[in-house]
Amino acid sequence: MRSKIVAGNWKMNLSQAQAQELCREVNNMNIGSGIEVYIFPPMLYVNECQMHATHVKVGAQNAYPKDSGAYTGEVSMWQLQEAGVTAVLIGHSERREYFRESNAFLKEKLDAALAHGIKPFFCCGEPLEIRENGTFLEYVKQQLEESVFHLDGAAFKQVVIAYEPIWAIGTGKTASAEQAEEMHAAIRSWVEEQYGKEIAENTSILYGGSCNPGNAQSLFACENVDGGLIGGASLKASEFAVLVAEETWTILN
Ligand code: PGA
């Protein structure tokens, strides 16, 4: 059985005091049975969140593939491992766009994360023009082929995939349940081609992009949607609480 996961990507938001408060609130949430909750705070707060948010898992939004050296401003996967951080986001569209991270570089990051026992949440997804010209399946498949599908089965099993259509991130425009399911089913079929049915069935594929209490039920009810990577709604305790609650996952199932 694959894991159901709700992950909050706090991005570059919150003061230290706000982060502490949100950590406390997340820690006190009523989490539905069998749902794994992760938070990805700004790097500066990761350590503190690990201490305060003990009921959930705390990951990093980014890390550099080299272990150590002259890479000013970066934090390495090895350093995350040393600090007890167990998950990392890789390939978020904001990293791809603003920091020019290529599929080849993301492949290096993925390898480094796995080498250090850190669970990668690999993000993929197409921009609006690709959605509109109809080549979105090919586009996302290529992202996976160039960054992920070189892994062997044992390594791939550690990876969580997050499908985040760029046109839906932070825009208030969500993919419809049908659009999400179409992509998620396709991703699972490519994983099956590559790694076989058992691994495909056990791979968690999350949806991300303006997921909120108003649309989460219909998204999470899709057969191939195993949870969400949540941006804006993860910053509001009242909204995130709905996304991790049992009812959101059960009413439509
Ligand atoms: P959003 O962000 O929920 O604010 O659209 C999702 C993400 O970027 O992970």
C-alpha cells in the first residue's frame, strides 16, 4: 500500500516567531489515520521545527549535491543528513525557473539525496503553454526520464513524485480532478514500464498547485492521487488542518 502524504511547502515565508507558532499548530492537528504529514520550512527554521513539530516529518526545500566545499550560500545533502533531516524537495518549478535548475542538475541532486538516505520529493509539471499545446504528457515524461528513471528499483522506491502544473501554482487555478488523474495515471504507467507493477503501485504521487480545503476532497479521491504538496494553504493552520483531516480523505471514497 502506498503512503498517503500531505506536505506543506512554506517557501520563503514566515518570521521565526510565525514559524514557531505554525509548527506548534501543525503539531497539534488531528491527522487522519495512515496520513503522513511533512512540512518544508525555510532552511533557517528546519532545525527548530524538528524540535517542535515532533508529530510530523520536517524536510528541506532544497540542498546542493556536493557534500562540502566552496559553494557559498548552499547547504549540502550530507549536511542535511548530519542534521537529521529526512526529506528534501527536488525540482520545484520555482527552482527550475528562478535558479535555472536543469533536468541534468536535478538528477545529481536526486542521486546525492539518495546517497545520504534523504527521501526526495521530486516535483515535475508543465508550464501553461505546454498545457495549451497539448504536449504536457510528453513534457512531464521527459522530466522524469532525464532526472529520475536512471535510478534502479531499490533507489526509486524511496522517491515521492509531486505533479505540480506550473499554471496552477499560487494562481488559484487548480487542475481539475480529471486533469490531475490523467497525469497521475500516466506517471504511474511510466513508472510501471520502468520498474514493474509492484513498485508502481507503491509509489506515492502527490498533486500540487492551489490545492486547498475547497478542492482537496475531489483531488484526493482520484485513484492515482496520493496526497498533496501544498503551498499557500500550508501557511494557514486552519486550512492545512482540513487537508490532513480524516474527513477530507474519506467522504468521497
Ligand atoms: P500553491 O503551491 O499550493 O501555493 O499553489 C504549491 C507548491 O508550489 O508546492
